[in-house]
Amino acid sequence: MTPAGEKPAGTGSDRDLAPLPIALPPVEERAAMPAGFRAAGMAAGIKPSGRPDLMIVATVGEPAAVAATFTTNLVAAAPVRLGQRHLSATEMGSGGRFGWATAVVASSGCANAATGAAGDADALEVCRLAAKAVGTDVEHVLPLSTGVIGVRLPVAKIAAGIEKLAPRLETTDAAMESAARCLMTTDTVVKLATTSVGITGEDGLPVRVTVSGMAKGVGMIHPRMATMLSVVMTDAACPPDVLFGLLAPIVQRTWNQASVDGDTSTNDTVFVLASGASGARPIEAGTADAAALGSAIEAVARSLARQQAADGEGATTLITCQVSGASDDADARAIARSVISSSLFKAAVHGRDPNWGRVAGAAGNARLPDEALLEAAGLPHVEAVARAGRQPELDAERMRIAIQGHVVYDGAPLDLDRPAVSRAMDAPEVLVRMDLGLGSGKGEAFGCDLTEGYVKENAEYTT
């Protein structure tokens, strides 16, 4: 307990529990094709519904630099393993984390996961077909698949589709949106985001660089190292290793802070591709230009993660939890993620029940992630090993909680106008603000309410 007359640590602007400021470039939720890329999408007959299910994103000229993160699920899908091999083949020593690519080929309706050697051969054949269609080496093609696990790809249908798609590749915004729609499975809306920042040009003057992304994923969302599927493109010039150095911590602050149902997919993949077509100077690590490009990638990643959480299967409400006053950012992120992942609190949000006890309980149950994720977020190896899986620092008598701007807990229960808070929760987004009163650490996470619709959709998923 704080001694009488002393203010708890963290007293200041964060203690009023206003929403945390987001110091990132503004984002528009639309397609904006960066220079140096082309795309196309179509319905190839993979989905019985006849909806779009096959897309290609390709460079206009030379291969693009690529940084990637993949699922850590031990039942990793064939396209995940093949994508890692292709990145390793194009950049020695990358460990499958970065490299070069001319094209990404993606199919939806079939995950090609847990399909054995035959599934591996199917993924490779799809890449071979795409490579021939766009005129590149097979190692310069990266595959993506999403859909039902344990089902093989209909390669003959995909082959016919790729043959039709290649002549349709265009550099337009509409082509990017068409490609994004092909990623959708149980998604109800297409997920797009774009922003731009100034980067130093070859003549020393600022050049406007575009960063745009697409994503899919509304169920089986509880990522570790990535999200369901996402392709982010930029016309910045950035070496693959530098691009990965920017992406890795961004993933920890955005996609790894999103959860719909607590299940980590077999196919989670994020690709960030840099064409270099903007005319800006190549990005060097640790520079102001690197920071600017990183902020743009993070703004797009954050927007896509929020869109994915908001469109969670059966969801009616986006849940955002923002934590301040933690001992450090890692603790803040762990607590925020625990709150939005709580099935009890997710159900309470659906019922517009301001049950702050479920927030407090989830915070007290939080655990830091494993050492690989902590290192990716920037912690030194020794500290990451020591803290992995441990509980964050928390003192219930210093903690404050607000739901939709109403302070509901301040080191002890408060008199609460429950009907008023309940009415405030009847909104497309519910914000939970917490301040721990321990330090300057901050973090946020994104989830959604738990509804009857989620149970119904997943009870009938394969039928």
C-alpha cells in the first residue's frame, strides 16, 4: 500500500485513464498499391461457394526484399515450411526469416496443413506454376494457404486459375483489393490498410513512400510470431535483414497482441515486401529513415490487427485493452493480452455487463510470453530467458481500471452506476483502460466479444 501522503508510482497523465495516445502515422482502410507491385485475384473453384479464392501479388521488375514471421504451431502447414525454405534459399543465413521474392501466391478454402508429403508436393507445384506464369525462379515464389486443415489443395483447379491470373496482373488499387478478397474465408469484410511517410530520396530531398497491407483472419486467432495471413507491401528500398529488424518487434506490439479465440493457427504468416520503386535511398538500420518506415509498417499492422479482431467470428464488439503504469512494456502487453483473451470478460462484454472483477482476475492471471517472443520485442537474451513465462508485476492496491471512460476500480471497489457503464458498453468498441501505478510501461491488445454466433459458426465449420 502507498504510504499516506505519497502518490503512487505512475501518477500523472496516465493516471486519469484517458485513452493512450498512438504516435503512428494516420491510416486509411483502403487499397493503395505501392509502386513496383501488381496483383490479381479470381474464383478458381477451390471454395464450393464459388467466391474468390486465388490471388497473386508480384513485383513489376526485380525481386522485392522480404521479411517474414510464421506460426510457431508444431503442426505448421506445408506453405509455411516451404516459404521458410524459399527465403533461406534466396538469402543465405536468414534462417527463413528474410530473403527475396518476385511473387506471393495465395489460396483460400484449403489450409494444406497436416497433409503429409503429398501436401508438401502440392505447395511446391503451386509455386512452380506461379513461377512459370510470372517468369521467375520457383525459390522466388512464396505460398500462402488458408482454410480447412487436413485437406489437400485442388492443384488442377489452381493450375488453371494461375494460367488465367497471370495476364490479369495489374498495378491498380482495384487489383490489390481484388487480391485481398481472395484471402477471405469466414471473414465478413475485406481487410486493407495504407499510409505513407517521407523518406530521404537519392537527391537528398524527401520522397513519399507508401506502405499498404491486406490481411485475413477472424477465427483461430491467437498468434505467436504472426497473424493468420497478411501481405504488406512498400515501395521503400530496404535490405531484407533491415526489414526483418523492423518487422520483428512490430509483430509483438500488434498482431501478437490480438486474440479472437485462443487458438494459434497452423498457417499464420506475415510477409512484408519492399520493391524499392519509390526512388528513396536504401534504408539503413538505426537511422531516422528506418524509424519512419518502421512507424508506417506498424501503423498498417496495428490497423489490420484491429480489423481482424473486430471481425472475429460471431463478434459484435471490438475489445481494446490499454495498460499504462507497468514496470515495463513487456509486462503491460502481457496484462493487456490476458484481459482481451479472457472468455469470461469476452462474454461479459457481449452482455454489456461491467464486471470489472473479470478484468482484475485476468490481469492477475497474466503470464509473459516465451523467450523468443520477448527477444523479438527487444529484451536482451539473458533477461528474456529469466522472465519467460513468469507473471508480470502487479499490485492490486495500486491498480486502477476504467471501462468506456468510467473508473470502476481504484485500488478498491468503487460505488458504480452499473446501468450507465452498461449503456456506454453498447458500442462497436469497448475500451478497457488500466494503470498499474508501478512504472512507465505501456501496451495494448485487441480482442472481441464471445457470442453464440462463434459457437454456431465453428460447430458447422467443415459442414
